Amino acid sequence: MNDSGAQEAGRLRRARALDADALASIYDDYHPAIYRYLYRQVADVETARDLAAEVFHRLLRALHAGQGPTDHLSAWLYRTAHNVLVDHYRRQQHRRHLPLDESLASDGPAPGDEVESRLKAAQLRAALRRLTAHQQQVIALKFLAGLPNEEVARIVGKPVGAVKSLQHRALAALQRSLNPPGGGIV
Amino acid sequence: MTDQPTSEHLDRALQRLQGGESVAAILRDAETTTATALEPLLHTAARLTALLPVATPTAEEQQADRAAFVAMVRTLQQQPVSPSLSARLNRWIAHTGRFKIENRQEKERQPMIILAIKLLVVLSLSLGSTGGALALAEQSLPGSPLYGVKLTLEDLTAGLQTNPADQANLYLAQAQARAREMLQLVEQGGTPDEALLLRLRERLEWAFAAASELPDPQLASWCAQARQTLQAQEQAMAGALATAPAAAQEQLLTALMLMTQAREQAHTGEQDPAAFRVRRPWAEEPDRPAPGASRTPQPGQSGPGQPGGNPDGACPDCTPTGDANRYGPQPEQPGPGQPGGNPEATPTPMGDQVRHGPPTEQPRPTATACSDCAYNRDSWMYRYGPQAGQYDPAAYQNRWQYRWQTQATPTPPAEVTPMPGPGPTSPGAGEQQQGSTAGSDQSGGGDQSGGGDQGGGGGDQSGGGGDQSGRDLGKGDVGAASRVGVQDFV
């Protein structure tokens, strides 16, 4: 184990003892990435803030209960973020509506290309939600969080080869969803 | 025709795309057939870059989020650590498993636990079944397989009593139980056997023997209660006698007379405790079992006077008195009607009820041969014993019926319906016949001269003739019945 690994292990050990400094350090290091990961899927600042806060809240509760990550803190946080997101989508389904893109809901006029880009983003997110949970997770981790295959494999708990297969099927499904056989863009 | 790219081909192409290369550059390097299939996938992946821009919260919002997180940390630090249920369970399992591995002796504990559980189950079932059996035994009657258990339990219970008052009460209750059993048997059409009569008398005597150890006031009180109890029992027996089968009347009569004797003795103790002790027939009674001892004649066990019973009962340390020998003759002594007996003797089983005559007015004979002591103690068997052909139940019944009809007016001896003469008249008569002529009954003289003493065996040590003794006994018997009062039975 290299120095960074030893330091990370020591910080995690102190975090399991609910050391405030260690936990604050973890928050500072991982919260921005988790927030981005979430925002790119929900496209709403407040929702992303709430979901990110829920992720770190779950981390604290897990550590307080003697559970939580013993290593690979990043993987644990992204996995928790995915679960939080799934719960969020489930709640949204119960509400029978999709959240409006905040930029689309803004009152001010927007340039035409920006509107088009936001519409495309909304279409992409809608297409992503039609994927399976594992496909969504792999695409989000790989293309929205920019994680390597090994990290994605650790988060989803599958081998790297399985991740590549998931990635392949997810892109094919997403492509079919965005370009239906009848033509046009969904 | 296009070849579908493998996941590896696609992944390498995506890595180049994420590295900043264009889709066209990637497709140029790919094989033609594969590139055709890769192109839409790469364009789809490239479209995902539209999701990368992020609107970040303001700095204040970020600080607020961080402050909320730190505050939550502080809160959790103040709460006691309570691992979740699953965590505790996992730790326990891990601890248990580790403990088992580290301590191989733990493996032996499981069989022991199983064995302990099995023993517990067996004991529970045994105790439960035992309790049921004891409950059944408590209601059993003579002849039942559980009756022996009932008697044994009674003996054990009596053996645990050390207080004379408790012993007396317990023996009296057991005597009542015997009487109830007798009545129940009769109600069911059965006939009480001699062993049951023996047990009845035995319990009565043990009760009085225990009561004699009480101080005078307590003795008088106990005797008063016993008299009432016995009186009620007598009434029950008298009521059953009228409807009892002929075969059972004999035993009921015998039991009734035993109860009468006991009630009279209780009356004596109630009036004069000192006389109770002097006259008590069990003054030299060693038969009362010591605490813990079991002397209950079990069914099938031969008692005195019965085949296989103690025939002589040599008692070198016994000094029989008139009271002690009130029950009359020795078994080996011929009685009236038997060879060597007095043919004129008129024995009666009620003779020993006349034991309330002045016992000390006549000099008590000194025992020289005490071979009859044991039988004196149990001489009722000789008076009421099961000698075939020596008992006339009709005579008994007539006698008792006469007494009931006359309402127990003290009757002069001359007016008493005479008992059948010598011969096979009654169990008691048979016994008296055996001892009447030998004149070896050491109490006979005293009894006879006592004007109706309880030495009703008819034996006469002085050789005055067993017949005379028998007549006196008959008179005394009537006198005793008069004192008891026939009205008590009506």
C-alpha cells in the first residue's frame, strides 16, 4: 500500500470513529464529485444538493452504526449516490411527472442554440432513464463521472468485462432510444 | 455486411473518444465492417457530453451544506453508539464461531444441552404422569391396582408427622377414609374384606395412641372432635347397613362396632383424659408405626389371626393388663364350642366395649406368659376374624336392629336379646370360644370381676370359666351399647 493508500485508510479509520476532522476532509474531497454526478442526472441544483446531502448523511449513519465502508470510500459513495438517485426516481414516478429542467423553466429568454442544447440534454436524460438500472449506472459512472472501468467495476460490483458488456448494451439501447426505427430524434 | 464490434473494440474506441479524438478519426482506424457498427454507438456516446455541464450551487449554499454535515457529525458524536441489529447479529455470529473454533470443548456442550433438554422433558412427563397416577390412586378402592400406592402414600405422609396432634388427626382421617372406602365398596355391590377392617381398626387405634400423648386439655378437645366425627361416620354406616347386600352386612356391622368402640373411647377421653390413658386399649401398643415407618397391611398381606400371620406374638417385655388383654383369648386357646373350650360360653364381640368398668378394683394378673401380647393387640381379629362358620351375621343384625328399635334405652342385661350360644355365631364368638376354657387369658379374671370389663375375650385366668366370662361380656356389651346410646345411630 502506497502512502496515499495508507493515508486514505487512516482517514477512513478515523472517520469510522466519527472523527469530525476526518469526516470534514472526506466531505471536502468527495462532495463536489458526488454533486456533479447527481446533477448530471437530475439537472437540478436543489435536487442535486439534497441528494448529495442524503449520500453523506447515509455515510454518517452507516459509520455511526458500525457499518459503512472499510476501504474504497469513493466506490461506496458512488454506489450510495446511485441508490439515492434510484429512490429519487421512484418517488418521482409516484408523483407522475418529470422534473422540469430548471434552465428550461427559467423566465428569461434564451438563445436558440442554448435552448436546443438543453432540449437535447433533456432528451438524453429521458433516454437514460429508460435503461436498466445497471446500464444507467455504468453510463453515468463512465461518461458523466468519468471513472475508469476498474472503478466502475468496483462500484457496481461486477468484473471489468461485465462492465464493458453493460456499457456496450447500454449505448446500443440508448442509441435505439434516441434514434427510433421510424426516424427522427426522440 | 457489417461485423458487430466486440465490447473490447467499443471500449477502446470510447477511450479514444473520451481522450479527445473525434469520431471520424476513430472510425478511420477501425476496420470497415466494424466501423459501420461502431459509428452510431460512438455518436451516441459523444452526445452524452451534452450532460457534462454542471450548475453549481453558490458558495453560501456550499458552506451551508458543509455546515449541516459537520453539525450532523457533532450530533452523532454525542449519541451513544448502538450498532444496528444486523451488525450486532453479525458480530455475535462471528464471536460465536470464533469461540467455537478457539475452544473445541464447546463442541461437547451441544450434546449436553440436548441431553439436559431430554432429561427435562422426561422428568416433566414423568412428574406429570406421576401426579396423574397419584390423583387416581387417591380415589382408588381396595382391589384397585393403585390402592397399594394410596396406602403407601398415607404411610409416608404419616411418617412425616412428628406432632402428636397432627398424627392423631391424620390417623383419624385415614380411618375415615377406610370407612368411606367400605361404604363405596358396598354401594358398588362389593364386599369389604378383612384387610380393610384391619386397617380401619389400626388407624383408629393409632389415632388414639397419638392423642394420648397430648396434654389433657388438648386431648379432651381432640376427643370431642373425634367423637363427633366418628358419630357422623357411624350414622353413615348405619344408613348403608339397611340397604347393603347380605354379604356386606357382616363387614359393615363389624366396622360399625369398631366405630362405636372408638367413639366411646373418644367420649371417655372427652370426659376424663386420665381414664382415657388408663383404659386406652393401646396402652402397650407398639404397633403404631414410628414416623417414616410403613405398617400398612397391603392387600394380600396376612395379618394376625390370618393364615400366615403372626401366630404367637411372643412378647417378653410385655406386661399385659386387663385393658391390654381385653380382647380375650390367645389364638391357640380353644374357645367355647371347640374341643377344650367352654361349651356354655356366650361370647359377644361387644364384650370389649364394656371396658369402662372399674378396671382397677380387681387385682391385675401378672403376666407370666406373654405369648398372646401381639394377639391381644390385634385380638379383634379373633373376635371378628374370618373364621368360617363361626359368625352369624343375622344374629348381629338382629342385635343391632333391636338396639335401634329400642332407641338405646339402657337395658338390663336380662332383657338383652341373647346372643347365639356357643358355636359358630360370630367371628368374635369363634375367637372367644377358642380361649374360654383354657382360662389363660390373663385379663379374664379382672375383666370378669370388673363387672363387664372390656376383657371380652371370655378367657378367665382364674379358671372361673370362659362361659361366665362370656356371659359377663355379653352383659357388659349391652351395657356398653346402652351407654353409647342407640339414639346416636338413629
